[in-house]
Amino acid sequence: MKHSVITITILLVVAAAVYPNPGAKLYHYISFALIVILFLLQGITLDLRELKNASFAIKFHLSCQAFTMLLTPLFFYLTMYKWGLFHIILGSKALAVGTMIVLTLPTTTNTNVMFTQEAGGDVSATTINAAIGNLVGAPISPVVSSLALGTSVTSQSIETTLFAIMKQIVVPLCIGIILQLLVLKTKGDRFVSDFIRSKGRFLSKIILIIFLYLIFCDSFASDAGDGLNPQDLARLVVFCFAIHLLIILGAWLCADFCCGQNIQRKISFIMICPQKTEALGVTIVTSLFDDDDDIGPHTLPIVIYHCVQMLVAASLVSTLKRFVDARTFPKPLLEDNHNIVDELLLEEDPALPAERLTVPLLVDEDEQGN
């Protein structure tokens, strides 16, 4: 079952590709409700101590936003787009422009949170950055796009974006946290950790499956690629994969500076930075090319990149989860005064000296006398 996420994702892609229209219609009706339920469950299942710590991780939050909306577009603009390499590789100016717009976008509001949870990352930090990224990205991304493309883009209304974030993320998250506090007060911490969090995370996985299926249906039902020849489409898919993997590599290399030795934060950084929100990208394209016959090809890179980032994230979660588990040890067993690592060491060598253990064993006074 270690590859279950990517297996399910591939099945969802196939199902959506075969018959996308019903799912695409359903997506527009229930996507808002699914996002609200997701963040309500996040509030119920979040470790409140982790949330408190994540709230004060200023360096981490600034690093995520700078990497996503400034460093990423600046790197690809200076190394490729400025010299016409996007156009040469993709064979289409419209696709090149659309791809550059993708790189200026902030992170997603929901899928990064779901994949972070599956990968064992810091869900609190990802949730905070999902909200910050889309709030800050509303005015910043259109400006960065304007500078990169040398044209004018209408900025998103901050009031509209703030209202949407409050409605979809902040309010349900706060309600979930309040519900968790009420349950903690009446039932205790053990009930929350053993029952509420396990059931809530299971429901989150169900929502992830439904949400991914509907997103893929909406992408396949799009007419953005109409009139595009298969060779150009194939080049675009490969190019989006290559760009996305390169951004993941960059995020991994920068994670040590941003996160130190915090493994879970590193996973969050990798899940936050390469992912790009589709909604703001479509808004920017519409603002730029509303009367342009090439609006479909301009939008297509946004749709393709959105699908690519979900496939790649689904492929990585199992590996990243094992990476986290291998470097995160359980809490000490108080009744034995040593932790699980020590137990395993002692099983292999009962005569192991106490100084080799991570937590020294208690020794009886009688044994000390002997």
C-alpha cells in the first residue's frame, strides 16, 4: 500500500480523461464546500502546539513566499524566457507566455495542505502559508507578470481575495480549532489524539480523492487545448514536468537554510513552493488576453502544470513519509526511562554500555553497590 496515493491518482486521471463532463460540472457546484470541509477537518485535527510554533516561524513563511513568487519567476525569466528559450522549446509564443505566467503564481490554497498531511510534513505551517500566499499573491503576482511580459495586468482586488480566504480557509479552520478545544475540555487529550485526529485524517483522505478527481475532470473538460497539435501538447507536458521537478530540486536545496534541522518543515517547504494556484493564473490570462484568439493556448500551461504538480506530489508522498519516519523518533517511554531506539539497541546487544544509549537507564542502588 506504500504507493497507494499515486495508484489512486493515476486511476483518477484515467477516469476523468474518459468521461470528464459530469465531474467538471460537479466541480463548480461542490468545490467550495469541499474546501470548507477540508479546513474544518484541519482545524479539528491540527496539533495545537504545532500550530502555535508554526505561527511564529517568520523566517519560514517569508522564505516560502519569496521562493514562490520572486525567486522562481526571476530565475526562469533571466535564464530562459528573456532569451526566447521558452518560445524555441515549446514552438509557440502563446504557450511560452502562459508558462511564464504560471511561474509568477502563489501556492495553492488546498492541495498543498492535503499532500503535506499525506507526506508527514508540518500541516500547520502549510495551512498558514496557503492563506498568506494567496492573500499576498493577489496583488504581487499580476505585477510580477506585468514586469516579465512587458505589459499591463489588472491586479486582483485585495478585498475580494481576503473575503474568499476568510470564507474558505480562516473561518472553517477557526471553527475546527474551537470544536477541538471543546472536545479537549470534555473528553480529554487521549480521546482527541486516538479518535478525533485519526477519523478526521481519514475523512481528509476521502476528500482528497474526490477533490482530485473533480479537478482532473475540470482540466480535461477545458477547451484550452483546442486546435493545438499533439506534438506541441506533448512538448508542453514534458516541459511542465521538467520545470516542476527543477523547482522541487531548488526547494530541496534551499530547505536547509529555511528550515534548519526540522524535517517536517522541509517537507512542507517542498510541498508549498513548487505548487501554483490555478484560479489566479486564469484571472491574469483573462485580464491580459480577454479579446485574444490565443486565450486557450495562453491558459493551457496553467491547466497542464496544475495536473503535473498533483501527479508529482502524489508520486512523492510515500517516499517523503518514509523519509520523515526514518528521522523522527517516538517520544521516550517514561515507564522504562528509555526510548524505543534504546530498546532496539539493547535487543541487539544486551551488554551495550549505558553511555552508548540515547537516554541513560536507571540503575538500582543495590546494583550500584554490587
